[in-house]
Amino acid sequence: MSMRSCPRWPGLTPWTLMATIVPLLLHMSLSNSLDAAETLPPDPEDRCLESLAGVHQPNPKQSREAVEQFVHAVHSDECRKSLEFEEWSTETIYDLMQDAPETFFTVLMQAPPPVQASVITALDHPADQFIDYAAIYESISTGVRDKRLRDYALRIFTPHYQRYLKEQKEWERLETPKGKARQG
């Protein structure tokens, strides 16, 4: 290749042309790939775990928006497919009922019926065996000021609390000497 300059643009050699165009092309290529990366949809599992992070810390003044995002994540197909989310979300529901019952049940009561059903179904499968049902019942009874909302909350929670009490009685019966004699 000759080092002559272009007759039309004096001083413009092929090397100066390449030195100008190559960085420009690289810049445009990188810009396009970065723009494409920014427009990729976020990973659904990341969104699910982010919704958990927004409400996982005990806080009686939970942000309504964070609770709404979490409740809708519990209902979403993407989040229900994540075993990690499933385990943590059920525990988080119980935590919210105890730590922020008014916010949690307000959001749940205003959610569409399928979302409510998903959350209530999640309560049937607690991952944590150390849920303090009595404390949750007390928190709902004393922490939810609006009677209509409190009745709604207790209507949802009471069957789970009663199941827990029944299981406790069964365990106590089995642990008594008479119950142990039957087992042996």
C-alpha cells in the first residue's frame, strides 16, 4: 500500500484513515453491544430474590411498594419455579404477618383474588418449623387497628394456627408416658 495522500484530501493517508475509522468503528460496536445488554430482560429469578430482599428484614413500617412487589412475586410463575424463592418466601410471609401485619394484610386484601390465593396456599407449606404462631396471632389481634382488616387477617391465619395447635396436642399426647407406652 502506498503512503501517498489522497489527491482529494491532502494529508490523508491510508494509515491516518485507518487510525481514525477503526477506533470509531470499535466505539460504535461497543455502544451497540452495551445498549443491547441494557435492553435484555432481567433474569426472573433475580427479580424474585430482589422482591424477597425488599421485605425480608423485620420492620413494622414495611414499605407498601416492597410488600406489593413481594406478594405479586409469590404469585408469579417464574418465582414459584425457584426452590430458593419458595423456601424463603413462605418464611417471609409468616415474618410479615408478625412484624408488619397491617401493611401485609392491607396489600393482600387489595390484591387480585388469584394473588391472594397463591399467598394463602403458600401458608400451607411452612418451611420453618419454629414459627411462633401465638406471637403472630397476638400481632394480628393487637397490631391491626381496622376491624374489617383484622377480621380478614384472622380469617386467613386462624386455620393455620388451629392446625398448629392440633399438631401440638398430638405431640404432647405422644410424649406422655401413656402415649409412649402405646408407641412401644
